Amino acid sequence: MDNGNKMWAGRTDGNTEKISDEFNSSIAFDSRMYKEDICGSIAHARMLAAQGIISDNDCESIVAGLGGILEDIENGALKIDPSCEDIHMFVEKVLTDRIGDPGRKLHTARSRNDQVALDIRLYLMSQIKEIKDGIKALIGVICAQAEKYSDTIMPGYTHLQRAQPVSFGHHLMAYSFMLLRDIGRLDDVYKRTSVSPIGSCALAGTTYNTDRLYEAKLLGFDSASLNSMDGVSDRDFVLELASAVSIIMMHLSRFSEELILWSSWEFKFIELSDGYTTGSSIMPQKKNPDMAELVRGKTGRVYGDLIALLTLMKGLPLAYNKDMQEDKEAIFDASDTVKNCIRIFAGMLGTMKVNKEGMRKAALEGFINATDLADYLVGKGMPFRNAYKVSGRLVALCIENNLTLESLPLELYKSVSGEIGEEVYDFVNIDNCLAKRKSLGGPAKESVLSQIRFVRGELND
Ligand code: ARG
């Protein structure tokens, strides 16, 4: 292809093969950073003028030209030209076409290497904020549901076997705490993303008297990178974000798995709303939890993005290498996917119906009060290990006679341990078992309500 007028045609004539142009191009996916690219260039022009590297007049025409490009892209008047190599080249080309010579001065004291590092940082900073807002909204929905079901008894499970009594609110709140930690991780990633690389130039800084800190401040960064080679070759923040969102997806995937189980006929603890389920094309009775399944499935995709990024970076010598262009699709995919999943989740949870009776029935059937029975015997002075054995024998006795600890006659209790009295029935009463679990972080109603207060307080910080 005759591309003798390529901006980078210096030593070479720029006559690359058409298939090389296509292979080399990133505009199909990096054009989403047009705003960051333009804002970055406006700040760069202002810094160049403030330092006397370009004139104020040139700066004003660059800034006005860039402002016009931004407006035209946003109102649809300017279409992004897919034949440009990347978004940086596109913006600079349109600017130069529109304002002439001043446009050719914009690229003084910078390189596409620090420019792309700048754009992706700015873009991801806004993504982190969006993901955080989504998580906050989701936590809000969880807290509202948890409040509603703060004393709705259900079996808590280990090994997917009924274990001890909890409430549905308590179970839900466990996810709020996971998501709060996710917010903490995102805040942490943000700190290391908010470091301006611009002015690192190609790799070795510049001989111009630039003011990198001023430019960083104009763009809202907290600081500027302090080694020009690191500035252009660091993608740790991309990896950190991919890993933070992988953990978010892992949480959502576990939650999905539970919603899928709970909405099965076998459990029947919840019913997901029609808005978040589908039917089957052949089986008219079906209500499939597709959205929850897709969130679980997309978790694998986000993990794939993380692994792709880690592998991409592992053997790269300093500083910039074109391999790094491959970072964008993976991190964009990861951040788009997590945002969608969080949004879907909030709707799905907010509209689910809860079958309190079904949960209660399951809570009454699995001997989840057997530990409480042992604790009752401990209260009578029996060492826990002995109490554990006695309680186990009583459970076996119930199973033999098709009874529960609540319905086992006192004589049968006494046949195993003479110390057991009438009050045992209060101790194995399932509501009492839940209400007594008041330890810090426990499932008793007051504890769940105080968890909700704590989480809401964190969200308002
Ligand atoms: N499209 C490139 C990327 O995404 C921009 C940087 C190009 N730099 C270069 N020296 N070719 O990484």
C-alpha cells in the first residue's frame, strides 16, 4: 500500500504491505480511548506553552482544534477512520488536517509510547470508578434483601451438607463483605494507576524543559512516574485491575452457583424473576437461571484475560514493545464483562422471590441443631468431646425412629444420657438456635442488622 505519507515514515518509506497495515492496526479497539487521547493532548499542549516550548497562539489553536474533534466525534459528525493505525495517529492527523502547522507541533516532547501509557491509565481510572459504583449499587441491593430476611432461618452448609442454622440475611451478607474487599482492591489499583507516565517520551525522557508534574496535575493524576523506562513499559496496573476483577468475578460466580442451586426444584429456596430467567424451547415447565449461569461462565473468560495479560508481559525486555498493544483487548474485555455482570446481578437479586417456608423446612430436617444439643450438654458440665458423642448417638436414634431432635421423646433422650431434662427442647428449638448465635459476626438477627449497618457505613465513606 502506498503509504509514503505515514507519520512515522522516516527511515523507511512507509510502504508497508496492506496485510501488515491491518495486522499492525489497533484502531478497531483503541478508538474507545479517543476522549483520553484528546484530553491528554490538550494538557500536553498547555504544558508545552507554559514552558515556552510552543507559542501561546499555537497552543490555543491546538486546544480549540482538539476540542472541536472531541465534539465532532461525540455528536457523530466525525467518524473514526479505520485506516488510521491507532487512535493517537487518527487524532493527530485530523488535527493537522484542520489547523495545519500548529498541529504538527503537538508531538514535541512526547512519543506514542508515553501517549498510549497515558491514555490507558486515564481510561482505566474511569473504568475503576464505574466498576466501583456498580459494586456499591449491588451491595446496596444485597443489604436491602438481607434486612428483609434478617431472621429467615435456613440451613448453613459445609461440604454442601446441612450444617448449622443461619439466616438468609446472614448468608447474603457474606457476599457484601467479599464485595467490600473488592472495592478495597480497586481503590488500591487506582492508586497505582493514577501515576502519569506522560513525558517519559519514547523511553529516555527529553532534552526539552518540560514540566511533567504540571501536566500530570492538569490531568488529575496523583503523581508522575519517576523513571522514564518504567513509565513507558509498566503495565502492572493493567494486571492488577485484571486480577482484582477476576476476584470480583470469582465472588459473583460462587454467588451464581448458589442462586442456581437455590432456584432448583431440589432446593426451592428462591425463585428468580421472569426478567432474569428464560424458558426452554422444548420443555414448557422450565425456568432456567441463564443470567446466573452466564455470570458463572464469563468468569472463565475474565480469568483468560488475566492469564493473557500476564503471559503477554512476562518476557518483554525494556522498554516499549509492540506486543504491549495486545494489552487493550484483554483489559477492555475484562472490565466490560465485570461491569455487565455486576449490573445483571443487582437486578437479578433485587427481583428474586424468597421461599421462607422452603428454607425453614430444610432447616428443620437436617439435624442442624445437633451442635446446639452438644452445647446444651456442655452447659451441664459434660466435656465437649463426650457431649459430641452423646449428641451423635441421639441423632442416630432419631434417624432409626424417623424422628427429629425436636420430636424425640424425653425417655429416649434419657436412655442415652440421664442428665437430659425437659429444657432440652428449648435448646434444640431451631429459632432459639439461631437467636443464640450472637457471637461477633454470627447469624443472630441483631448481628446481621449490625453487619448491615457497618457495610452501609463503609459505602457512605
Ligand atoms: N497502538 C500502540 C499501542 O497500543 C501505540 C504505541 C505505538 N508505539 C510505537 N512505537 N509503535 O501500544
